[in-house]
Amino acid sequence: MSYLQKQVDAFKVDLTSSSTKISNKRNVSTAVSVTPNAAPSPAPSTSSQSNDLKRKRPVESSSNVVYSQPADTGTGRHIMTQVTYAVEYLKNKEAPQSLSQVVGYLSLKSPESQQNMAMILKKHDRVEFQRDGNNNRWDGGSYRFRPLHNIRSAQDLLAYLQTRPTAQGVSVRELKDGWSGADAAIDMLEAKHQILVTRNKKDNHARMVWANDATLAQHVDPLFQSLWFKATLPSKEDLPGELEKLGLKPTSSDPSSRVSMAPKQNKKKQKKPRTGGRTTNTHMAGILRDYSSMKK
């Protein structure tokens, strides 16, 4: 075997051993890289498990359903809201309205809703129901707003004030309840001296009304009125003095002429010296002196 052939065989042996080492290194590195991923994860703690259970637990409904009662669909609240709108509608109209006009304003389509509305309005304390003769149908008759006082015109107001058993006034706020023309009627009756009116100083709106006798109204000259209101009266303290200057005797004395009297001082009673007592030191009568008079 030549020298060249020996070198070729040695190279093949080295190449084979080198390839074996490289393959072994690749297998070891692959095993090391796979081992951390394959390691089992730590077991969850008890607290984390309880938290997961709490999170996964379904939320219980807070509403207590009573299956023996009908479901709350809100229909009752809806119909009562419609009744409020109906009463306000009649209040603004101030005239009798038929049921068809009322339900048309409320947009009630179903006959059941219309019948319920008619039944409630007939029993409502702020609604007057009037039948159409002998017509007893549920959708017959007319409905009208009932105000606090049955007053809807100036003549009704005069008749009501004249029939009152007391002289107590009537609140204008109550008159406006269902009577939009109350302010105009009050101004007209006041100009004719048929009623007495008190007004607010801020906005001059009528506040209370009373019945009045128009025959007692007298015309006063405007010049006399201006002179009357220009005359100023003295103050309460100066009034007695001004009357005395004019030779008039005031009903009460002038406060400035009153003499303030000093309050009486209570004097303490002095105790009198005791006399007439029994004397036991008679043997010193010429030596001792009597100083009882100097005692305070």
C-alpha cells in the first residue's frame, strides 16, 4: 500500500468519527431544549383554586321570582301614566270631551286599553262624567275636568263669593285650577268694584279676592289723592309734642317729658344695741366707760 492510499484511509476514519460526534452533540442539545418545556408546571395553590371557583361560579339572580303571582310587566304603571296625561288634557281643554277624543290624544289603539281608561276616568275624583241620556255603553258620555271650585266664568265667581257663609277670601291660585281666564275676569270685576283684590308687591299678580258692594264705591279726585299721599305724619316719638304745639292734648304723655325715677335702694336695718341687761361688774363702775353710742 502506497503512502497516498494510507492518507486517504486515515482521512475517511477521521471524517467518520467527526460526523458521529456532531450527531451526538445535536441529540444532546435537542434533549436539553425539550426538557424545560416538558417539565410539569407547579401545582396551583388552594387560594388560587378558590379564586378560580369564585370566578367561574354563576351569578345568582337578585330578583325573587314568585311563580304564584303574575309577572310584573309594567302595564299598571303604564295605564296610570296615561290617566295622568288624560286628566291634564281635560284640564287644558276646559270643555267636555268624548272618550274617542281622549283615547285619540293618548294614541290608545286596543279596545281593552280604551275600556280600562273609561272605567278609571269615571271613578277619578278630578273628572266629571256625564251620560248621554239612556246610553249606557262603556264608550258613551263625555268627560270634563273638575276644578277645586266649580267656577269657570266671572258670573260663577260672583255667585260663589256671595254665597260664602264667611268673609274669608278665595285664593287666586285655586281659581286658576281649571280656569285659564281667571286673571282677566278678576281684573274686569275689580275695575267694576264688584270684588276686592289683594296683589303681590313684586309682580302685582292677584293673590286673594273678596266680594264687594259696588254701590259703596266713591270717586275721589286725583288731585286730592296726590295731596293726601304727600302729607307725612310725624314719627311716633314726635307725635305727642307736635299735638301739644297745636294746642291738642295727646292721649298719652310726651315720652320726652317723663322723668326717670331712680330705683329705690333697700336700706339694711341696723340692729339696736341691747340695753337693760344685768350688770355684774359693779365694782368697776367708776373705771369702765360706755362706748355703745359709737357702734355702727
